[in-house]
Amino acid sequence: MRSATLGHIPNLPEKFGEEFALELFKRANFNRHFEYKVKEAAEKKLFTIPIYLSIGTEFNAAVFSMMLQGYKIFGQHRCHSIYLSFGGKPEALRDELLGLETGCSRGMSGSNAIQAPEANMFGHSGLMGEQVPIACGAAFASREPCLTICGDASVEEDYIYPSLGWAATEKLPMIFVCEDNDLSILTKVSVRRNWSPANVAASMGIPAVDIADDPWVIAYHLETMKENLPGFLNIRSVRHLWHAGTGVDDVPEWDRYQLTTAAMEKLGLKSKMSVIEDENKERAHAIWADCLED
Amino acid sequence: MTLAETIQDITRNHLENNNGLLFGQCVTAVGWIGGTVPDCKNIVEIPMTDVAGPGFAVGAALMNRRPIFVVRYQGFMWYNCSSLVNYAAKSKQVWGVPVPVFIRSIGMEGNGIGHTASSCLHSIFMHPPGLPVAVPMTPNEYREVWNYFLEHDDPIYVSEHRKSFTNSEEFEDEVYEDADITIIALSMGRMNALEAKKILNEKGIKANLFHQLWLKPFKPKKDMLKALNQTKLGLVVDSDFEITGASRSIAYELMHQTDASVHALGLEDRVCGVASHLENITPSPEKIATIVVELVSNVKRGHHSKV
Ligand SMILES: Cc1ncc(C[n+]2csc(CCOP(=O)(O)OP(=O)(O)O)c2C)c(N)n1
Ligand SMILES: [Mg+2]
């Protein structure tokens, strides 16, 4: 079941077109270069707080931000890419990791509880799954669309099933995402449960899909779901680095970054991507230069 | 006007005129929560989810709807507390984002309601930062707490007690020059302390009585400190458990601020049973009186002074 091609739909990159692919690349590629800098800073011990890197899932965040503009965001701990893609200030994230007053939460949240008011992104308290009912409450009270993201583990939390049920009952303007990297820290899904979150959501009457982290497939489903909220996506993803920290557990099951950029190159975008990448690298470098070179 | 009618009035105004919301389970049935909930718009019947439900209210508070979140029995707060203490109470200090939820947590006791539904649990909510705790027992006190909520942007834990819903009286503190002891009473402990005073009067013991509305922040009235310094003996009576409870916490504060030896009397450290002889509820007037007699006579015998 779990594979890089789960739910594959042919010819989507062509259908979404060049402009879409380039913007997607721009966002995901910046996420990656920013995260590389965070990794470098952590390895140089500029900070010793726990950090939750999103390397491997940059395209998920990028495609959410393109498809769900104006949504209020309720993510969980692994959310640097979400923050950056939706328009959170990178300097404020850097400063937050450094524990500075100029950080996005003035040093109160670190890596895992970041907020970006400028991007409608609310902080996460660190209680896994709690963001989901809070997002539902916000969607109910404002009648404005909300995106909430949990993991394959936090989707098991007691908070989730009543939230899905309430969202279905009240027809809440919600997109639920389960970013399923098959890991609760190091424990695989098969050890923990035999049910599928997408089936649970579907059983409550919520349109639900279980797909791989192909950004075009995600975009395709979001486009349809947005017309009839709520919707639920279980997205099979891969985290490349440790749960917390910069190390590597194993060879990644698949490399979505590589698969996606290869597909983009097939669209004939290689040289344009290369220009974008240079700009992103330079931007990430400039943001981190002062502290990394000190 | 009774306390229940006052709550209903405040709620109606909030829901009809302030775009407020009220969240709760089965609120529009079986007596509309002791007559405290009006029949009007913006009442949200949530499903039976004591884990996710408070999160719904937190989300609504983030959207500036200033929700009232009703929990019918304080015992259910063990379930309901996570997003209230972990998100609502913290958010302002962590993110600078206020989450004003008015938490109506209703205490109940007696009539065989047993160990889960009975008693008050306000003490545990004094523990985390960012959550003021009040225990209003009268219409004016309730209005004071509501106005505080509207004038501030904190969430607030309001420990109510069913037995006070029919009350329409306001209570004055009672202070005497020649009192033997100063009682500081909370929640239904106040009603029982008033009764206890009658028993004590007959025994020739004079007790000051202070009615305490705010548990957190706890700012003792000057008169209370003065009275304690005079009597040198105090007793805090509460409807919550005594161990690490509001009664002991307040007694500790008062001992540090006065020369008095201040004792605590709350629920015993045992599970409340259903049969009346097994109940563990607000100390009865008789029990309060017995304890006071003992404390006063100990002092007279030279024991139990402050060390
Ligand atoms: C309520 C709660 N329970 C347990 C934890 C400890 N914890 C932190 S992250 C985590 C695993 C989360 O896995 P998942 O939701 O799949 O996200 P991922 O880290 O894989 O991105 C656990 C168990 C917690 N923070 N909160
Ligand atoms: Mg996981």
C-alpha cells in the first residue's frame, strides 16, 4: 500500500503547467535551503534546542500554500516548511531558533511551536493532535477555511475522531491533512494500528483520499475538495532526518524532492529551476550569514 | 433575581448582542443546566467529546467570539482540561495571542451523585499559569467575574456550584473586635460556614467570616489580614479536596502575610461514595463547628500557635 506512486494520476505536471511547477519549485526549494542552514546552525551548536526538520516533505508544504491561499493554518511540531511556504518571515524563524526576542514567538516556542501571524498560522502547543479540534473551532466560529495538519501518529489521538465527526456534521470549511511518514518517532504504523485514517474520515462522510506525496496529485485533490469542504488527505511522506535533530536514521524510502524535480526537468524547466535555485540559495545564505560566519 | 437567572441574563446578552457563543453538551435539554442557559441563538450543541470539545471553544476564542464553555460536572474536567490549560492558558504568554474562554465548571454534590460527578476541582486549575480562577456564589459576584472576563483577554475558570443557583442573597464579611477565629470560606463552604457560625455562637465562640471570590489571583483584603493578626487563628473552608488544594494554598499565603496560624478544611482524602454515609462533600456546618471548637480550645491550652 505504502509507495511513492500511491494514487498516481498520469500527466498532471503537464496539466498544471509550467508556471505552477516553477512556483512550486521555488517554494519547496527555498524550504530545503533554509532547512539546510538550520541543520548547519544546529551542527555548529548555535542552538541546542530540539529541532524538527521538514527535509523530505518540502513539497507538501509548498503545494498546500499554493492551493490553500488565505486558509488559517493549524499545524504541529514539524512545520518549518509550512511556515515558510505560507509566507512566515524566515528571519523571525531563524531568530526563534536562536532564542531571540525578535523570534516569531519571542523565544517562547523554539522549533516546534512556531506561529506566523502574518501568514495566519497559529502556534502549536506541543500536545500532538490538539491543533485539530482548535482548527475546527476556528472554522466553525469564523466560517473561514482552515487547514490542519497532523501526523500518522497524532491522527490516532482522541482529539481527532470527534473533530472529524463535528466537521462532517457542521460542514466545516476544513482541510484535514495527515502527513503520514509511517513513524511515531521510530515506531511504524503497522505496530500501532490496523485502520486507515482516510477510511475513518470517509466513514463519517468526509471526502477522503490516501495518496503519496506527489505534489501534483495533492493539488489535484485539493482543487476538488475545496469545492465541497470538509476534506481529508492522508499523504504518504518520508522524513529524511531524525525525528528531532539533524542525523539520519536510514536510507529514505523514496526521495520526493528528487522525483519531483526530475518530473519538472522533463517539462523542460531545468535551466529556469537552476536560476531559481541560485536565488534561493543566496537568500537562505544571506539570512543565516551573520550568525553562521561569526 | 437568583444566581441562575443572573447567569441566564448575562448569557443571553452575550449570545444575542455580542456575537458570543456558548458550547456545551446537551445544554438545550433537561432543565437547560439548572435554568442558566437561555433559549436563544449562538448555542452550540457539541457532540459528546470531552477531549476535543474544549478545543472547539479554544478555536472559537481565537476567532474573537469569546465563547462560554460549559462543563456540567466539575469531575469531567479531568477529561476537559487539556486544551484549556495547555492552549488557552498558555497562548498569550507563548505567542502573545489571547484565548478568552469563559469556562463554566459546575460543581455538584450530595443526593448520591457519587465519586465522578461530585465535588469541585478548582484547585488544580490554580496550578497552571495564565488562568484566573473565581468561585462566584451570588448574582453580584457573578457579574463581577463576567465583567472581569470582558475587560481582560485571559481565559477564566469559573467554579460554580449547583447548590448556589437558587441563591439571590449577597453576603457581607463579618468581623468582630473580640473574635476567636477568622474563617475564610470558598464555594459552598461559605453557606456551610454561615450555618456553622450559628452553632458556634451557641457555644460562645465568635468567628469572623470572610467570603472569598477570587482564588487566583488571590489578593487578601486588608481587613482579612487585620482580622487574622487579631485572632491569630484562621481556618480556610472549601468544597474541593484539601490536599494541595485551594484551602491549603490560601492558608499558606495567609500564614506568610500574618501572624496567624491558618488551617485548612476541605474534602477528605478519600473517594466519595453514593450512599449518604459514604459521601465526601463540602464540610458540613457541624463539622466546621467541631473543627473550630477544637482549634480554639487548642489555642486556649497553648497549643497550635504559629511556629
Ligand atoms: C499528546 C502528546 N503525546 C505524545 C507526545 C510525544 N510525541 C512528540 S512527537 C511524537 C510523534 C509524532 O508523530 P507524528 O504525529 O506522526 O508526526 P511526525 O513526528 O512523524 O512528523 C510523539 C509521540 C506529544 N508531544 N504529545
Ligand atoms: Mg509520523
